Amino acid sequence: MKTLVKYSLVLTASLTCNIATAANTQDFPFDLPDTKPDMPLSASTARNYDAYLAPRQEDNELYTQFKYTKLKGFDYNDGDGTISRRDPSKIIFENGQYYVWYTKRHTKTPPIGGGNAHLATDELATADWDLSDIWYATSKDGFTWQEQGVAVPRPPKPNVGWRSVTTTDILKWQGKYYLYYQGFMEASGKRGDDCPVAVSYADSPDGPWTPHNEIVIPNGKPGAWDQYSIHDPYPLVHKGKIYIYYKSDFGNTTKGGKKKQLVRMHGLAIGDNPLGPFKKHPLNPILAAGHETTLFPFKEGVAALAIRDGNERNTIQYAKDWVNFEIASHVEMMPVAAGPYVPDAFTDTKYGRGITWGLSHFTAVNGWEINYSELARFDVDLSLDVHDPAMKKHSIKFTAEQHYQYGLNANQRKRIAAENKKLMEQK
């Protein structure tokens, strides 16, 4: 009897302890809280609240899917590689229509490739952007465009850009218009894509454009990350000044017999006058991921698309102070070389409204041997004035065949075969 009573007391105490422990354990709620709950959280769950604009993707104002539409109005010579349009500028609305500027190459043959740069001539392009001029087009709806002609042609030697003028972007400042662009003085591929930034200006978006014929953002000093290239100049107006974001390629050195791939990061140069001088920010590079530059004012700060390159590629990032960027969202199928329609790009807005559409490009449309690029339209919901749930879907499903397109190459299959053979021989 004493043994039974003792066992009963032990069991009761154990149950009481378990009930007390369960009462002190707080389960994470089934309905995801809109704000960070006051309870112990794992690092990942805490980050879901601390690092993003909302705990749910569909509520994140800087999360979106990208929808693409083929443009009307541009001819590509039946895709033979002799006509290419790429790297569209920001889009502006003036004179009752949209304007866009872009790199256009019209050569007798497709590019021969950077590896054949020693064969380059005044008619033989090495890269898709070699021997290019800056053209422009207008549109009433953003889908059908009318090409208007050359805006900035290649200047005569030895002026900046005599070999090629490319990758332009637009600034409207105090009633005048400024096109910033890369100016090549040698065929692309002879020494990478080395070039500084030049500028032309006009009283109207239709021109005529007057070249400044001087470098406005110089390359960095020897040994600096941007010593060779200042690419993709992208101007915005902030605090009464001109902020030009740019990209540089660097880091492709050979160490220990191993060739390192290019690194691409973004810098910032600030000026009071569109013709310079521009002072580079002391924290450059200010964005350590991304290829081309695409930014827009958003709330108090600026948002940036970080595509293709770097540890934080395929993200949209946000800098409240316009310098120190943090990841705001992870996205899919980002536009290449996006030039968005940014209504408040030059208004010195104190609270940016975001973007809903723009133009980008697709490269190697018919393969690299007949390499050329086409302009396309993209649509998004990155705007405080739009609520489009269809733009906030969580993922895009790719078919099995699309995955198989990115299968193993011959060397990888050879390595795997050798590994299998070695295992078999050990038996």
C-alpha cells in the first residue's frame, strides 16, 4: 500500500511539472503577426521582422514579380545581328509623350567578340555596344515606340567617345536636359571595357545635343576599384544636388595561377553642376552587388535593383540615407539594364512614390554568334500608389525542359565519370 501511494505521488508531481512547463511554453501563433511578437525567436524568424519591410512578401512594398512585353515599332533586320538596341535610359514624360534614349549599333556584321579585339576596324565591332551611337524614341503608351533618330553621335577623334558612346541616362535640371554616357576611346576588349563618363546637353529632349567634350566623372586613381571603368551613369536629384550612381568592373586579377572573375559594385558621385565637378563618395563602393544601375526615390530614401552579380544579387535594396543599402526583398526574373519611368526622379522629392514600369533589354536574342540585343517593356508593383496582388505572387514555376537547358557541361560530366570510376575500382 505504501508503495502504491508513493508511486501515485510521484506520478502526480510529474504531471504537474509537465503541465507547468507546457503553460510556460509559448507557441509561435498560427496567424502570422504583423509586428514582431514579444517572445523568444530564432535568428531567422527575428530577421523576417527586422530586415524586411513586412513579414509577408505580398505586403512588402519593395517586393514584386516582373512582367515582360515585346515592344512594337523597332526593326532588328530580321535578327541577323547587324542592328542592336540596348541599355535604355530612364523614361521621362515631356511634350505629351514618353521619351527614352538607348545604345544603338548598326554595323555590316555582328560583333566579332572581345577576344578578337585586335581585328577591330572602323566598321568591325568587337562587342554588342562597340561602334554605337545614342538614339532616342517616343511613345504615347509605352508599348509602341517611334524611333526619332540619333541624339548623340560618336564625336570625331580625339574627343571622349570617338570609338563608341553607350549606356546613357537622362537628367532634367533647371529647365535643361543632360545625357550622361560611357565614352570609349578604343575597341571594347582591348583592355576590358575601360571608359569614363561624358555628357551632352540640350534645351529640349528632342535636341539638338551639344557635347561637353570633357570627362565629367573620371576613372579612379591607379589601384582604386574604379581605376579602369565608370559604367552606367544614373542621375537622380536629392537635397538640391545631382547624385550620379555608377558601376565599375574590377578584381579580375590572377593570383596563384588562378584567374579571378570580375567583381561588379556600385559607386556614387555628387555634384552641384551637371557639367561637374563631381565628388565621389568616401564610402564607395556603396552597393556591393548588382550589374547595371537602376534606382528610384522611395519614401525618404532610394531603392536599387541588384541584378546578376554579387552575393546579394537578385535583390531589391533600400538606403534611407541614399548611401547605406540594406536588402529589402529577394525577387525573380529581374530586368537587365532596366530604365524605369520615374516621375519624381528630378523633383527633389522628400517622399518617393516608386515605379510601375520601364524598359530593359534582352541580350544574345538569337545566340552569341549573331549577338545583338532587343529592348523590351517590364511592369512591376513597386509603387506606393498601386496595389496589384497579381504582381506579388511568391514564385514562378519553370518547366523541366527549362531546367534541363542549364545542365552539366562536358567537363563536369567527365569529372563525375572519373569519380564514379574511382569508386568502382575501390571495390
